[in-house]
Amino acid sequence: MDLLHELLTGAPARIDAIVDLESLSALESELLGKKSLIASTRRGLGQLPPDERPKVGAQVHEAQRRLEDLLAARRELLERMAEDRLLAGDRVDVTLEGYEPSVGRHHLLTQTVDEVVDIFAGLGYRVASGPEVELAWYNFDALNTPPTHPARLESDTLYVEYGEEPDEMLLRTHTSPMQARYMEQHEPPVYVVVPGRTFRADALDATHSPVFYQIEGLAVDEHITFGDLKGTLAHFAREFFGPDRTIRLLPNFFPFTEPSAEMHVSCFACDGSGCRVCSGSGWIELMGCGMVDPNVLEAVGYDPQHISGFAFGMGAERIAMVRHGINHIRHFYENDVRVLRQFT
Ligand SMILES: [Zn+2]
């Protein structure tokens, strides 16, 4: 009975010292298992005098019940702690800063082309595209370019397949062939913009590339005048470079327009007083334009007596370089993301 008393006195501290369920099971079998003091005492009850048996038996029973209660309480606590640890490990901390996903964006050239196209779409122009490998007929002949014109030379034009003119195949040197192709397929009125890649036998330098992007515009209708051309391009300049821009048109020559002009916009960087962007002149040359030559209208079956129109063509690289102060055309093609990321 002394041993039993000692066991009960020391048990609470031993049970409380257990910190994991496995050790608790080991202690449980030590305290209550077949080899425990409780079990051996119970087995020895038969050797006691009959009048002592109930009293001792009751004490053994009471000791067992107390130990069982202590162990159960400890087990419940340890199980709850284990569950809490599991939940804590699984918890998602929604206040932690996340990782920003890397989002792609359009190339600056695509952005520029899209923006120009949007401006003209706002005026009711449709968008068309044409083949990059083109017949000499559409690239030159239908555009009033004589057989002897220097632009046809191999030093300027990249030929794909030689043949009898105008069946020669070449990489289009401008987006203008779509003027003829579009008018062949559509009756006037025609209001269309044509963005696309063009090719020339140019060496790469700061402002030239053998491949570059052009945006062509064509408006053909009754009573179209040079004033309409000027007003349309002035609207474009204000939309693209800001509401305070003005334009000027200087005489030039292109085979497929008459009269022809080059369009300049007042410098957006210095407002016309002269700076590095405009080389001190206050003006920036943006594109070529003019009234569609009657020969071009006739080549596609239009009657120039009743129909007139204007056309213009700009380089997407050129206007993007001017606008963003980009000093070399190669930045568009090297696709260095550190450069491209600056334009969003
Ligand atoms: Zn300037």
C-alpha cells in the first residue's frame, strides 16, 4: 500500500512532463500494464486475509481510476496541441506580400501601329492588309512608276523572282501596292489604312533598316481636295503628338501622287523654337503624301473625272523614334526587354 501511495504521489508530475503521445503511451503501459504495480497488486489480492481484501481492492481500483483520468486528460491536451501545430503549419497568411506575375506587353512598334490605326479608325477608315511578296505591277506599274525609275533597281528593291515586268516578284518596298489592290476590289468611296512590313535593300544605320513598318492611308471619294488631306493630317498630328501641334506641307515628288508633299509637324519638344529633337528647325518631317495621281485611279478602273483622293504613308519606326527620343532604329529589332519595358 505504501508503494501504491508513492506511485500516486509521483504520477501527476511524471504525466505532466510528457510532451508527445508516443511517450505518453509508454508511460501508460508502465503505470497500468500487465507488469505494473497496479496489476501485480490486484493479482496479489487473493493472498490477503479475506477481511482486508475489499479495502485493498477498493484502493487499487481508486488508484487505477485516478491514473486513467490523469493520462486521459494529458492525452487530450497533447492531441489538441498536435492538431494546433498542424493547422498552424497549413495556415495561409493572406497579409504576406505576393509575387507580381510577369505580364507581357505589346512591342513598341505594335503599340505605335495600333495607335495610328485607331486614330484613323476614329475617322471612319477601314483597316486592310496585303501580301509582303508582291508583283512589280502593284508595287510600281499600277502606281505610275515608270520602268526606268531608279527605285526599281536591285540596289533599292529586293527581288524574289525575276521575270517579264510587270510579273516580277519582289518584297514590297512600301505599303502603297494595297492602294491599287484595294481599289481594284472596292468601288469608291474608299477610306482605308494599311499597316504592314516593307523591305528595301538598305544597309542598317541609325535611321534605316532593310525591314521596317509602314502605315499607308488612302481616301478616294467625290470632291476630295488637298484641303481634306491637310485637315486629315493635322488631325492626326494633334491626336498623336498633342493638341497644340500644327503641320506644314512642303513640295516633294512621288510617282503615284500629284501634287506630292512631305508633311512636317511642329516640334512637340520645343514648340517650334528649335531643339535637338527637331535639329534646331522647329519642325519634324513625318511622312510623304499627296493627291492620288489620275493615272493610278485609271489603272484600277476609276474615273478621275469624277473621283479624286489623297494618300499618305508614314514609317512606324520613324514616328516612334521621334516621339520617344529613340536614337537608333536597331532598338526596335534587338528586342532587349530592358529597352522595351520602358514603353508601356
Ligand atoms: Zn524642337
